[in-house]
Amino acid sequence: MAALVLAGAVFIGPARAESTAFGVPLSPNVHLYSYFIINGMARGAFLLGKLHPKDMPVLIKMDEITRKVLLCNLDSKTIRSDFKAEQMLTRYLGLILK
């Protein structure tokens, strides 16, 4: 029985992947999930002492800007808003990793 289910999954999986342009379709909330992960990374970096209190005003401002851009992206899904959301998430992550 398990072999039958596995065989079905093998044949169905590639058919779905080939039907999309890039293989696995992205979740419509992928930028929001990324924001939550980066926000958690920022909190962890601060608690571990990798970020200092002097870094907090810049980090808080970037967090606010990123959140606003993501909310706009959730309201209107366009290529431009997706690109801007990705840019802001990259900048936010860059502040933590430097």
C-alpha cells in the first residue's frame, strides 16, 4: 500500500512542478514570512549582543519602513511591489548581518 502511494506521489509531483514557470509556486505571503524570520533574527542578534543599543534607532526605522512596504505589497500584488518588498527585506537583513 505504501509503495502505491509513493509511486503516485512520484508521478504526480513532476507533473505539477512542470506546470508552473519556475517549478514550485511561491506562497502569496512569502515576503511576510521572510519579514517574520528577519525580525526574529534581529531580536536574536540584539539578545546575543551582536547588535548594540546604538544600532537600534536605525534598525527600528528600517523595520517600520519594511513593514509598510510589505503591507502595501499584500494589498496590491504587482511585479513592482514584489521587487520593492524584496529590496526592503534585503536591506533589513543587511543591517543585521553587517
